[in-house]
Amino acid sequence: MNVFTLYLLFAKIGLFTFGGGYAMIPLFQDELVVRHAFISPEEFANMVALAQITPGPVGLNAATYIGYRQMGLAGALAGTLGVATPSLILVTLAAVFFLAFRRNRRIQDILYGIRPATLGLIAAAVIFFAESSIFTSELKGLWSSSVPGPGIFWPSVSAFLIALIVNAGRKKAGPVLTLLGAAILGVFLHLIL
Amino acid sequence: METPKSSDRPRLPALFAVFFKISAVTVGGGLTMIPVMEREFLEKRRWLTEEDMVDTVALVQSMPGIIAVNMALIMGYRMAKLPGAFTAALAVILPPFFSILIIASCFATISGQETVSAAFRSVRAAVCALILLSAVKLGMKLLKRAFPVAVAVLAFLVFVFLPQVNAALVIALAGLAGWIVRAPREEEEGRKS
């Protein structure tokens, strides 16, 4: 793996992300955690949390962070430029030929397929995050007899439920407060249990 | 498309400064930036019209990549053509790049401690809740017909049970399926209103 391959990998992620933010998470997870094992599932999940509470777009934050962890400053540049390159080309073209793009039915048709697929992938990413926080091992154990079944990590269950409750209503706590609150709760439970 | 009067047209350094500021202070990125951009570009400066804003939001959602970068490219283009597009994109990319560099280099030194890992375990569980909520919200919007439901379920199952299949391939095939099936036209009309 060199800087250019890293750049191409991020460009691929940028090209297949529709909807921004969370839509990018399953693609990052697939390429960087599962396929190339650049960072561990735990560190990836931590990084997603950090990317949400630091200023700036989540996708850019994540790409910069992972690139930096992989290859230092050059990697951070490769990550940032990589995820931005498809936009720089395609969106600039779309901005120039705006009217042609706006009412193009074929683009709407393609998105009619892509949007629910992205949703399915995001839902799958929830399981992945649960494995690195709420459960003590992979959920594969539930249906594969070769892997032991997972245990449940109760302090995380409480953080999960509280986060769910404070963001489900009309008035939401928002990611920054939620995640900072979860960190405090985690430390507190760690110290008293 | 309405071109602003020449007196209203921003100079590139001013354009850079405003996008830089928005990117540096907005946490979460993506569509959360829209109200901030409206205040800056419509109310305070009149560099864009209401119609520009609506068009931009519509176009951004049908383009791949990071939403904030895409918005910067389209708005920058509308305000000052290609130099505007690239200036705005650069301004959006720079703040998170530097803030993440600082965070990434500090994070490695604290991540080993037991209290810190307890905090992060809890934070990961909260992230899990946030992603789940956004998936539910997206699902309520998208899953109104058999085709999107089928695509979402298939994408979910493939991603969970067949990790050897590339997430980008899932997205590409779903786009192809949408192209063949075609989006219902009345839904398209409904989205515009």
C-alpha cells in the first residue's frame, strides 16, 4: 500500500457515497476495516464519534483521520483529496450544466435504487457498531456454531438507551451533547462498578 | 439561473473567508450547514437568491461525495464561476483537515488508558443509537413501496452475511436496478413540492 493506492481507495469511497455523512460509514467500514484492516473496529467506531463532535463535515474528518493514522501527513492529504476528487469532477460538471442535470429522469431512476441500498448498508453498520460496544464479541455467534455467542456489556446498553431516548423525540439532544454525555456516563460507570 | 448583479458579486478572498468560517464552526457538516449558509449568503450578503439555495439542495442530494464540499462547489460556481467553485471547496476542506491533524496526533497518546477506553466504549454505544435513529428516519421516508424495501433488505443482508461482497458493488447494482425498474413519476413530483 502506497499513498497513491490510499488516494484511489478514498476516491472510490467518495464516488459511491450518496447522501453524505452516515452514508459514507458502511463504505469506510467495508474498505478500511474489513477488506484492508487499516484500523480496528473499535478505533474506527471511536473515530466516527470524534468526527461527529469535531467541527467540519463528518466524511472529511473521517478521511483525514484514517489517512493520518495510516501514513501520517501524506496519508491525511491522500484521504482528504481522495474523498473530494469525485465531487470536484462530477459536481463541478453538474454545476456548469445544471439545467441538464436537474430534470434528468435517468439520474432520478438510478437514485431510486441507490437510496434504499444506502439505507440497508447504514442499518448494517448499526450492527457493526453494536458489536464493538454493546456486545462482547461478534454477533456471528448467534447463527454460526463455530463462534461462541456474544455476551452483553451492560454499561454500554444504558448509554445506548439513553442516547436513543434523548434523540428520539421532537426536541433532540444532538450528537455533541449525546456523545459527551455518553463519555461521562462511561467513565462514571467504570469507576463505580 | 439568476446571476447576481456585478455589485453583489463576491470577491474570491471574501468567498474563501465565509466558507472557511462556516466549515470551521459547523459541527456535523452536511445538511446542518444549510441554515448557516442561508444566513450568510442570502440574508447577510445577498450573494445568492432563494431559488439558488433550493436548486443547490436538490442537486447536492443527487450527487456522490461529501455534502458540504458539493454545496461549496455548486454555490461557489453560482457566485463566481469556476474560480469560485474551487475557492469555496478549498475553504471547506482546510479547517477540518487541520483540526483533525491535531486531534489525530493527540488521540494516540491518550487512547491506551483504561478510563479513556471505558468512556469510548460508552460513546460507541451512543453512536450506534444515533445511526439507528437516522436509519429509522430515512427508512420512514424511503420505504413506501415494494422496490425500495426489497433493495434495502437485500443490501442489509448482503452486507451482514456476505462480507466478501464490496459495498461499492452493492450501491452500483442498486443503481442499475433503479435504472431498470424506474422511479415512480408522481413521487418525483411530490419531492419537488
